Amino acid sequence: MGAFQSSPGQPEYVDLKEKTGFSISQIRVLHTRFKLLGHNGETLKRDHFNSIPDLACNPIRSQIIEAFFDRRNFRQNGEGPVDEIHFEEFLMVMSHFKAPSPRMIEERESVRREKLRFIFNMHDTDDDGTITLEEYRHVIDELLSLTEDLGKDTAKDIADAAMREVASTSMAHMEPDEFFEGITFEHFLKLLKGFEIELKMNVHFSIMDTPTFCK
Amino acid sequence: MISIYCWRIFVMCCGEQTWATSRMEMGAKEKNQQLYKPCNGIIAKKPPTSLQQDLKELRGSASCPRSEPQFEMADIFFFCRRGVESILDDEVTKRFSSQELDSWNLLTRSNYNVRHISLRLTVIWGLGVLVRYGVLLPLRVTLAVTGIGLLVVLTTLLGFLPNRELRFSLSEKIHLMCHRICVRALTAIITYHNRENKPKNGGICVSNHTTPIDVIILANDGCYSMVGQVHGGLMGMIQRAMVKSSPHIWFERSEVKDRHLVAKRLSDHVADKTKQPILIFPEGTCINNTSVMMFKKGSFEIACTVYPVAIKYDPRFGDAFWNSSKFGMVYYLLRMMSSWAVVCSVWYLPPMNREEGEDAVQFANRVKAAIAAQGGLVDLIWDGGLKRAKVKDAFKEEQQNLYSKVLLGEQDERDLGDDQH
């Protein structure tokens, strides 16, 4: 009981701050959460995410969990899945959900691209750069349930209808008999042009930099 | 005599602690660091709205009516964000680890971000360690050993007495005395509220569960029949000794699975008005005293009066939560005995009965709500068993159901729209 426990010193946090854009206090709180989820281990595995009850209710939980283990989201230009992640990678993925600071318009554009890239990666499970009909249908299946209300065929129909719409909007200039391979990232961006994802896909962190006293 | 001495030391340490806390606050302000944890969770959550409202809001921002191809994608954002929010902060996972404190109580174990703040504080902390481990711990261990030893010896002796009534009244006194010694051994400072509602014979006492010490705290003020599994070793010996002098209910491991057997034994005990009230913890596991989790309905199916009790520990003096996945019982007891003290409040709530047309689950939830309200705890519907098990798929299916209902509604609208063209 003699020595103080060591916590990551300031230099490591500063380094993470540069890379991810979180503040030091936010990083500290996230690190506590990381340790709680991982039972004080150095890394998180898929099982740790699976044990969160709230997440278990989410229809697309497996996609969300995969997104954390997908190298494309680590901003290191890697590809493919990993089995466990360290705190730095956890922060990298989390930073996709940060609200953009109210700065220049160019930044907003790049933030928008990043967030959309994240969602695109979530759909594109085989890493080939396009979302095929199969992949899209898979996501919709996860969202819908197989109850009497919505039979398996209806789900398939909804997916097909949606995909056809997508094909017609993005491939308006193609020959009618050309095969539609799938949605590329550029098409994806165009599709969601009117959609203010930088405002909708944010998690609002309630941590402030100045000390707050709660009584 | 000894307890007065301990109390004096304790008060002295409290004074030092207040000074230390204010010193730390000043130090934090100087360096502009955040020393206090935020009141809310990590995320500022919006007030919960229905799935339908959220989705409408999400889709509403699409630029034009031709938003059909976008509608599934937009919905994914919603679930994605919800998912990430759950990862960052959910109601259940944080209940199975110790509560975080606003200010440091000079115990390294409760401070998650221990950093060197000042020399003076380190010295005080060092003094605190000396006092706790050098003075308080040996005293407490001696007391504990005496208490348990007396309990075992006296109850065994009492088992030999032929006269039932004498045995009964003596056993009450012995149990009370030994529990009081054990309470002193932990330096538990307990405040009992509303003692007029104390559980009476022929009833069941239910309470929220934070630690095995809950039993000693309640038994300090009255005699209860305990319910539990038969253990081996020291615990088993104590159990066997206790049952010789008063009717506790110990189950074999195999019997626990048989719910009817359990229910029958409890009913039989309750029907006999000369026997003491049964003490049950319906949560089934230890929770960290910030919330009350799902009560198992088994104890509420028996037809008798239920006496709810709320126990709230003050976390500033020592963390009472037993994290059974982190450390075992002996280590936990040592931790308890080397904290400053165990300070808690016990509220006896007015007795409740199952009403007409109410089933066991509803009754259990009513009792749970009353206990949570009194103790200032969060009332959760989640099952404490989630500590070890996974959530059932039924919950995921429920969300999927909700979503498909919303979609179907939209689908009907769209079909109508198409027909009109």
C-alpha cells in the first residue's frame, strides 16, 4: 500500500489529444470507461462489448461492434479486422462521433466525409470499396425483425426497393443493361448530400474543462 | 472503553480529512485540473423520446420528398449513435463496480487517478495508513475473532439445553450480543430510522443488497432467520452452530434449484408465528449501492406480510460494496476493517401486503420502488444476474419489432402516395 498507483502521465494524453481532438479531461474519463469495460485489462475484445446490456438491445449491435475492430476506422490506412483494441484505437473510433467545433467550412466538409466514411465502412463488410445489394440487404435485415407483422419476403422487398431507388439515382447516366455493381463511396456521399450528418451523428460529451463541483 | 478511544482517533482523522480535501481543491484550482468527477454520466443524454419521434426527426432533415432511398441509411445513424452512447455510458455496467467519490477520503483504493498533489497530503495519507493498519485493524480483528468465537461456542452450548422457551430467549440475547460485537469490530456506525416498523414474527424482511455485512447490520437490531446455501469451512461451522439454537433455513446446493421446495420451507417457517421473521435479499447479488436492481419474485409469492428495509452506505468512510469478481470474502473483510468506518443508515419501511389482482412480479416492483425511493437509489428494471450472464435476445427482438412497426407505417403511407399518382 506504499506507492501511488501510476496513471498515464500527461505526455501520453497530450499525444492522444493531438491525434483525436478530445480534451485531456475527456480522455481521462474515457480511459476510466475503457478500463471498466475491459475489467482493467490493456485491451478490449468483442466479448467485452457483448456484455453491455443496453447495447444488446440494439438491432445493429454486431455492426457497431465490428466497427470498433475494423482497421479502416483507425485512421492509419489499414484494412481488415483485428481481435482486440488498445485505448488509442478505442479513442480513434470514438472520435468519429465527436461534434465538429464551430470553425471553418472546410473542416466541416472533412468531418462530414469522415463520419460518412465510418457508416460506409459499416455497410461494406468485405472491404472492397462498394456496398453491394447483398450487404445492404443484410443491414436492413438486422434492423427489421422476423415477426408475423413483417415476413421475410417483405423485408427483402423493402431492401430491393430501396436498392433500386439508389441504383436509379446514381446510375442515371448508365446503359440500361449494365450491371449495377454497388454503391461506391462517392455515390454514397452524393446520396446523403442533403443530410446533415455532422449534426445528427454526434454524441454529446457532458465533460467540461473547468472543474465542476457537484453538491 | 476501547470504542471511545477509537472514536476519538476517528474524529481526529475526520478533521484532518476536511483540511486535506480543501487543500486538494485549492491545488486543483491552481493547476486548473478537474479533480471532481462530473455529476451526470459521460454523455449529456437527451430526454428519452419514442423511437418514432426520433426517426421522424432524423428523416425530417432530408432535403426533398425523394428521401425514400435514404430512409434506411438515416435510421442506421440513429441506431449507431444509440449504440455508441451505450458503449460510453450504460445504466448497468457501472453498478457492478464501486461508486466514484466526489472528493478523496484518503484511501488509495477509492481514488482512481492517484497523483502526487503535495507533500503535506502524502504525509497525512501516510499517517492515515499507520492509524488504520497499526491501530484500528488489530483492534478490529481481535473483536471480530472474539465475536465469532463466542457466537459459535455459546450457540453450540445452548443447543444442549432441553427447555425450549429458555433456549429461545437466551438465543435471542446471545445472537444480539455477538452481532453487536461484530458491528464494533467493523466500527459500523448505524442509524436506524422508523423503528416502529421493525419486522415482526411471521413475516419476511426484504432489503437491498450491497455486501454480506448487510446481514450483521440488520441482525444488530433484531433477530432474524437467515436464508442461504450451506457452505463449507468456517462459514459452514458458523451456520451449523447458529441453527442449533434458532431456526435458520440453510439449503443444500441441490435443493436451491427446486423452487417448490424452497417456497414450501419458507412458507412453513412463516406460518409458525413463534419463529422470527425471515431475512431475504431478493436482488440475488451484491450491487454497488447506487441503485436497486430487479427483485426476484420467489420471495413475493409467499402469502405473508413483507417488511421492506432500505440500507444506504455513506461512501466517504469506506467502500462497502463487495465486488465478488475482484476479490474474495477474506480480502473483502480485511478491506472493510482497514477502512475508516462503515457508516450507514437503515430505514424500516411500513409493512406491505400483496393486493388483490396483483401478481408477484408487480408486488416485487412496488416494494422495490418503495425501497429505492427511501434510500435515494436509482430504481432499475435490469436483473442483477447480468453481472455474470448475458442479456436475452428477447430485448433485441423487441427493438427490431418497434422499428419494423414504424417502417410498416411509413410503407403504408408510401403505398397510398403511389396509388394516388
